[in-house]
Amino acid sequence: MAHVTLGDPTLTLDAVPDPVAGLTTGEAPFIEDALAHGELFIDQPYNLYTDANHDAWRRLYSRMRPRWGQFANGAFLQGIESLCLKPDRVPRLTDVNRFLSPLTGFQAKAVAGYVPAFLFFDCLRKREFPTTVTIRRGDRLDYLPEPDIFHDIAGHVPMHTDRAFADTLVRFGECAHTGAEIARSIRDAGERRQTLKSIVQAMARFFWFTVEFGLMRSREGLRVYGSGLLSSFGEIQHAVESPSVQRYPLQLERAVNQGFAIDHYQPVLFVVEDFDHLYELVGRMEQWMKQGKLNNVAPGEPFVADADLDSFLMVS
């Protein structure tokens, strides 16, 4: 789902990483040291960003700006302005939160790595968004199989300035708690794990086709609100205009049974009417959980890791 940490929320390491190494995705000793010490929630080590890191942000931001104007939904465009992001520097999360929190109560929360599913959704429930602090290499701007700070801050967080969308994220978090309660009520260990796997898979799919890759109707035509599209130079236009993309009105039963792969442009996307509609569908998903309608969704992607299942079962 994303990324988090078990451990103290402040990072204290025996060795100070070399600042010359920077905070490049997959190449940051600071992140490796944090994870080796069991840290997930961290403070953003802003002094470790290099000129190359800031240049990658500048290039990503400058080429996305016209695409946002053409294809992004109005709430996102307003959010970008509200956050006052600098186009030429990696943002400080403290600055982002200074503008974000008064609007919806959300905060970007720095993490060092992957956040198991329940912990991720629980963060949303508390209006915290687990945020990656590394940034992709300058020669790999087009595709990254894992989140980076551009995806998280420029793709996700502007949407968190919208009250209706923010409340929908909180409701996703509440669904996760419902799923954990259902799992705890099942006595047989094998049945418990299999049921939970299906529930988590359904939630992951619905989150993917809405928060990550969602489309919305507007007076100007289809517009993008999903962060995976809002942070992708190529796919944002492809999602709206390509005749090869199948676009359907968002239906809960279809979305929770629709598998997806992360290594190519999405061939199937779903269109929501507005964020009130999305909020209502997340609530319906929770009701379906309680009624057992998510206990046997269609098999396939995404793969549900043991760590994700354990994160639900460890809830006290």
C-alpha cells in the first residue's frame, strides 16, 4: 500500500551518513541505515539532498505543470496553489504541513520504507500520510516502481487539501479497522488468514483504482484525481485521451475484483462522479465487509504479502 516504521519516531543512528550520497531512491545510505536500525517513521534529513536531487525535482515539476493544467481536476489544481510548493527545490515537509494542516488536518509524515497495509490505512485514519523522502534519479524520471517524494508530495498531497477527499481517506482507514475486527472474530487460523487476504486485496484494488488511478467527470470532460496519474508525465495524458484505455463508471463490485499490474500503463480505469460519490462507495465497501461480500474476491493481482496480513492481525 505504501511505506512505515515500527520504532521510535525520531531517527538516531550511530553513524552519520555521508551527505554527498544524497537521498536518491535506492541509493541512499541514510535510508538503509534507518531500516537496519528498525526505524520507519523518521525526520526528513533535508540537509542530505544534493544539487542533483533538487534538479530532479525541478525537472519533474516543470514538465508536469502544463500537464496538470490540461488534465488534472480542479481540487488538485487548487491544492497545488495552496501548498505553495517551490518548483526548483525538494519541499520541506514542515513547510508542506504548515499550509496543509489548517485546511483538512492532514500532515505528511516522513517514512524510511514500505508501510504494511494496516499501518498505512491507520495513518490515514489519523490524518497522517506516510511520505517517502527519497527522490528518483535524474536519468530515470519517467518510471519508478516505488513511491518517491515527487509522487507523494506532488501527486498525493495536493488532493489532501480538499475536505471531501481527505474525509474519504479517513474512511479508508476506518475500513481497515473493520477488516481487522472481522479477522479477529474468526476462530480458525487458516480461514482467518484467507478471509483477511481477500479483504485486504479488495481494499488494495479499490484504493488503486481511485486514490492512485482515479478519473472524475467534470464540465470540461474527464479529469484526473489519482496520484499515480498526477505524477506520471506520460500516463496522465494516456489515461484521459488514449482509445486503448477502457474507462468505466466506478462500481464497487467491479473495482474490488479487478486485478492490476504496476509495470505498465493501466488498460482499465474507473470514473467517479465526485468525491461525495467516492466517500459513499468507501462506506459501502465497509458494509460489504461486514456482510461477508469481500471474503472471496477474484484471485490475482495484487499480491498480498505476509507482512500486510500480519499488520492487521497484530492490532490489539
